[in-house]
Amino acid sequence: MGEHLRERFRQPGPKRILALDGGGSRGLLSLGLLAQLERHLGERSGDPDKFRLAHYFDLIGGTSTGAIIATTLALEWRVRDVVDLYFKLLPAIFAKSQAPGFLRILTPGFKNTALTAALNEYLGDRPLRTEDLKTGLAIHAKRIDTGSSWILVNNPDWCFYDSAGGDELANADFYLRDLVQGSAAAPTYFADVRIPLMRDRKGRISGYAHFFDGGVSPNNNPALQLLLTVTEPAFGFNWPLGEDNLLIWSVGTGYVRKRFERRNRKRRSSAKPIRDFSRMFYATKVQAALEGYNHDISQQQITVLQALSRPRFPWHVNSEVRMQTSTPLLSTAPALTYQRYDARLEIDEPEHRRPEHIEELLGRTMKAKDVDALRRLDIRTPELLDILYTAGEALGSAQLIHRDTPNESLPMRAPAITADWPPSKFDPPGWRGAQAG
């Protein structure tokens, strides 16, 4: 087993990558956009009833909740089926906290029981090399006993795919259920996950690797690492760079920046009052700083990828570099076609909002406390879960600001997903719209 995708990975022609962020329950926001993408691509394929995202993307990679979505999609699930699983599973996973926030330095907030049972049920004993995976899969996790970030792929040409020194198990024989749970073991929320690594002469487990959520590495947003993965010879893909050769479609789980500032009665804001910060325990302040770690790294990675490409809808990075429409390329020519999609889970005055702000997507004014509730990783309330999914759907249908905008105060807009976006030059051979533009 495991050889069935080699021809797909090696065949000439453009390659397509789907990158899925971590974010706990907010994975439903990603799924809302993916539902829109699946519908559009299904129509372009000419056979929408049978189409799956695994038929389009040559590699689907994810971290934490993104690893769950990536694995199910690579197993040829429909997006609708993953959505149904999330609405069923999330209330069970986060049904009851076993420790309040301030005690999570001593014990995880939630038990692994519900997630473990679901992964056992839906993924079973399938190893990474299973032929049930219909496209490339990359799972990102943090191995804490060695301090290393792990990226596991189902490419038989990966140098560590069948590597098994001495009594070590081959990476391709790790169970998908264990890898996904390890990738989703968010610190303070869940206990670390032990994955069998070695067997003794009698075949008994004699050693383990210990994993936490891949989000505590630089790969909570895995897009940049996926670019490195498909171009680094060690992973065996060796896909060529170029705007016509490589597509990365990157989907977030909601933009969250934790801020504290003095209240300004003239401006609505998602920021917490500065007095809340001054009253915090030192450990809580440290945690607040660390919570910004993933945000900062993700922003930096988006900035780098946009400087290597010409996205149709550039992500507004900050007030300095803005949309990067005038930023010189880091390469002599675009290294790839890249597009980032995410929703801004923050409120602001209308003149400061962008189309991807939550209030714009939902078409209504929201209170700060309601938006704050959407930022949590452990959402279990059906109403809030539905809002996240609806926001993702709205993002897929939104009119986003186009890169040709000369003045952001007078933006040019275009549909987020259309008949020619993702570019039809990336359509697989035989599709109705292939090579149409």
C-alpha cells in the first residue's frame, strides 16, 4: 500500500494545494467557505454530484482542526458530511470542562474521550499509507519530547515514509486517528497524545512519541510549510515553482488579534479594556502574549507568500504594508498562485471595515461580547456554530477587494469565488472549463 498516489504526484502539469488552519470549533468557518468552493468546482468539473475536493487538490494539509478536515477530505468525504460531523461532535467534545481556565496550568480543560471515540469510529485502523486516501495529505503536529515540528505526508517518496531504524515503526504505518488527535491536542485544552514509536522483539510497544497541537509550532497556518514541503527534495514531491505551476488556496478559521486599549466612546472596537490587562495575574499576561504568537506568525507567513505571488484579493496585513499591492516580489517572477481567505472576528466602525469583517459578512451590527464568543476554540452552542458556518459561506460569496484597487478608500471589488477563480488554468485535464482562461 501507499504507492497508489505516486503517479499523481509525479505527473507533469500544474499542482493544487489546500492549506487549512487550526482553530478548534472555528473550523466550521473554514467549512462554510469550502462548501462554496466545492459547489463552484463541482460545476466546473461537469459532474457536480460526484465531485469531491480530493479530485481537485493534489495535496491537502492541515493543523489541528485543519488536520481533521484535511484528513476527511483526502478520504473523499463531501464537505457537507464533514459539517454534519462537526455539528454532532463539537458539543460532545466540549460538553463539560474539567478545569476552569486558571487551573489549566495543572490539568487539561477537557477530556480526550469524545474526540478519541469519534476518530476511532470514522478513521478506524487506517494507516498513513492507506489507499483510502485519494489525494495527498499533510498533517502538522508538535513532538514535544524531541522539541521538533513534524510534517507527515503520504508520499511514498518521502525520505521518512518507510524509514524504520532498528525497532522503530515506519511513519507510513502510524494510524491516521493518532496523527490527527496529536495534531489537535491543543495545550491547556487537551492532554498530549502518545503515539507508539517502537516495538520490542516480541512485538510489544516499547517506546512512544509525545505530540501536542501543531499550532504550537509555526504551522498553525500551514501554507508556507506546505510550499516548502512540495519543493524540498526530502519530501519527494519536487513540484516546480511558478505562477502557472503551483496553486495554494489557504483558508483560515477566523482572524483573532487580542488587544487591550483605553475605551474610546467615539469608536466601536473588539479590544478589551486596558484596565482588564492591568488587573491580570502575571501568568495570565504571559498567556495573553503567547496567544498572539500564532497570529503574529500567520501574519508574517501571509506577508511572505503575498510577496512571492500576486493574489487576486490580497490580505490587508496591517496599517503599514496594507494590501502589499506595491510590495516588490521577493523573486524575479511570481513563485506561485496564492490566495488567502479568512474572516475578521472583530468589530469596528463602518468606515474601517473590510468585506471580510464579521459584521459585513453577516450583514448586521454585533455586540463586542457576541463577537468575543465566536473567538473561542471550544464553542459548543449550536447557534454560535451555525453563525461560524454561515460566516464562512458568506465569505465564499462575498465581493472582496481586488488587487487592482489603486485607492483602498475607493475599492474595486470582485466575487471571492467565480468561474475563473481559482484560475481555470489549474483545472484538471478533461474538465469542462479546463484551459478556458
